[in-house]
Amino acid sequence: MVEHDEEIALERRTKRSFDTTINVAHILTTIGAIVAVFNWASDIKTTIATNMTEIAHLKEERMREAEELKESIRELNKKIDRLIERGY
């Protein structure tokens, strides 16, 4: 009988099994992971919104600079035309 009990105990120790119970640590870990994912998603949304604002600002700035360049080119053309009219 003792040998049989020892065999059962040995079998239990060597047998790999999973504990199918859910404890407080599992629940807290799952909640923590869910909160972390929501925080990450919120940060991503904030970053996207910030980038969209910056892109819009850069587009406006590029358009303004393009207009300034066009105006500078017009002024240079006028100066060149005046020089040509003077005979230089």
C-alpha cells in the first residue's frame, strides 16, 4: 500500500498539468493589460491628432513661402526688364 501511495505521489509530481482556477492575480493582471492597451491607443490617437495639426500648419507655411517666391521672381523680372529697356 505504501508503494502504491508513493507511486501516485511520484506520478502527480512528474505529471504536468495546468491549474484551471482563476485567482485574483490573474484578474488583476488581465485588467492591467487592458488598461495598458487603452492608454497606448489613447496616446496613438493624441499623436495622430498632433501630427495632423502640424502637417496642416506646414502646408500653409509652404503655400505662403511659394507665394513669396513667386513675388520675388516677379520683382526680379521687372528689374531685368527695366535694365533691358535702359540698354544694359
